Amino acid sequence: MASAQQVHSKRDVTTTPLQALTLFNSDTVFSWSQALAGRVIREAGVDESAQLDRLYQILFSRNPDETEKATLLAFLVSHEKVIRAKAEDGKLSIAIPIGLKDTLTLDPIRAATFVDLVHVVVNSNDFIYRF
């Protein structure tokens, strides 16, 4: 953090663990992740492989490699189980993607899982925030 005792024309570029925690817990970043998830679903359709490709194209200007894609698909499967279990217990309110016209055919649990995946990828080291 810049010293308040000195005049600064700009803040130094920094990336800190506190920054990552702040961004991960930020309502703004989470809302942005919901909107990005909606955009990805609109543009890529219902094919999850195409959704992951589109997400990476938007965020990183490349497609995920096979290892990344396998990890992301495994996250979707395992995290969906967690969300379903919590939703059945009534202990969870889910956040579905924003900006979709047809949400009737959308599985809300799977959609919420995708929002969480987008939120994780946006907070990854590859997608770094610099202030």
C-alpha cells in the first residue's frame, strides 16, 4: 500500500495474497462471473467442452489444453454433487448465470456449478489482476 505521507502519481503494480482473497470474496467479481457464465453459455451453447473453450478464449485468448480441460470437467462433476447435496438440505441459495433468455431448459444446479467454475478460473493465477 502506498504511504499516505508521500505524494504518489500512481500506485505500484502489485499482486498479493490479500488481493486474491479480496477478489475471490468480492460480490462484484462474483456478479461479473455470473454475467460471464451467461455470455459463455449464450455463445457456446450447451456443449460443456465448447463452453470451456469459449471461456478460455475470452479470458486467456487460447483454448484450454487437455489437462486443463480434464481438470475443469472433473471440477464440474465433483462440485455439482456438493451443490446438489447442499440444495437438497435447503442450506444453499444458488446463483445462476445472468443474461440468458431461455432459462427454462437450464438445469439450475449445473448452471450454478458453471458459475462457480467461472469464478474459480477468473481468480486463477493465469488471469491475474494488477492495480
